[in-house]
Amino acid sequence: MTVKVKRKIEALGSEFYTSIYLPEDMYLTRDRREKADKLDEVLKAKVNVINFEYEHLDKRIKNSEINKWKWLGSKIDQILFSTALIEKIDKDNHHIWPAIGQYLRPELSRGLDDKKRSGTKSDHYRKCWALATLPGTEWITNWIGWDAFTDRGEQLAYSGRLLPLLEKKFKGYSHQLKGDDYKQIAKLLVEHIPTKSKTPKDIESLSDSKLDEIAEAVYKDFSDKRL
């Protein structure tokens, strides 16, 4: 599928926004353009609903960064689930995230110029969606920490198996976890995961008992360092 997104470009010494169609390396047929334009209209309408709902959102959610982004992630998930024009490849190549994010109100927007992350596996809106939908994220209470955790190793979060085990270990931790703590936990995980098991696919080959052993070792090492 093709998606339509706004991008800043420079021409004749001036900067301005224009719409482009992703992926750019694929020939843009009339059919692909029309489908992308239709999807763009649908996404704009659905995001406008999110923008309206945000106006009436509980202030306790608005004023909590982690809760705000988790709320947004749940809304993005509803769009992904309910929009037939979105295909699996749109999520796999990460083009759908900026296609949604470009219409969000300023309080929920990361802007259109985040070239380093926008439309990649590290896209802010993908992280919001993951926080809201992946199992085992209730122990994540700090957005900076979640951002650092997912950046440290995609396989740690998106394998779907490690987070629930870590949640069991850390949900009742005696000290409130901060941003650097999540980064340290991710670092310890990478150290304990077998060298040949650094991708979600390889992690899937590890037994439940092995993964639980890894989570326990990480918890112990982290706790020891906090003493």
C-alpha cells in the first residue's frame, strides 16, 4: 500500500511543506495514488476525532506524560484495527506512523521534521502504540525510560515474551523507577541474552524457563547495583 505524508523540502532557497507518497522508490500508479489519497482522507477524519477527544480528556491523563502517550497509543491502535485501507506492510515498513501523526494537534504532535525517527522503527507514535498494546507494560511508569528501553534493543520489547516476565519482577519494586533505570535494565538484558539470540525471532526459540531465568538475573543484578 502507498501512504501520503507531508514533508519539508528546500527549493530555490526556501523551505515549504509538500505531500509525498511512500515508499518513494516504488512507481506511483494512478491506482496507488487514488488509494493513498483515500486513506489520507480517512486518517485525517479519524485523527480529528482523537484531537476532539483530547479536549475533554481527564487532566490526570493530560498532565502525566506516560499516561498521555499510552492513551494516544490506544487510539492509534483503534485506527489500525478499524481502517481496512491500512495493510500489514504499512506497519511493517513504518510508513503508517507519520501518516497518522501529521494530523495530530500540537499537544500530541512530534512535528513533521523528525527525520531521524519519523517513519522508522523508532517512530514516536509506534512507541505509543507499543506501550498501549504490548503485554507486560504496566510496570513502565516513565516515558523517557520507555523511550530509552525500546531504543536499546527492539527485540526486548517487541518479542512479546520478555516484558511480561520483567513486569512480574519489577512491578512491586520498592523504589520508583526512573528513566535511567529502564535504560540500565535494557542494558542488563542485552548482556544476559545469549549472543545468538538478539532478534525477536531468535528470542522466540528460547524456552519459558530460560527467559524467566534471564529476567530473574536482570532483576538481581539491577537490585544489587541499587543497594
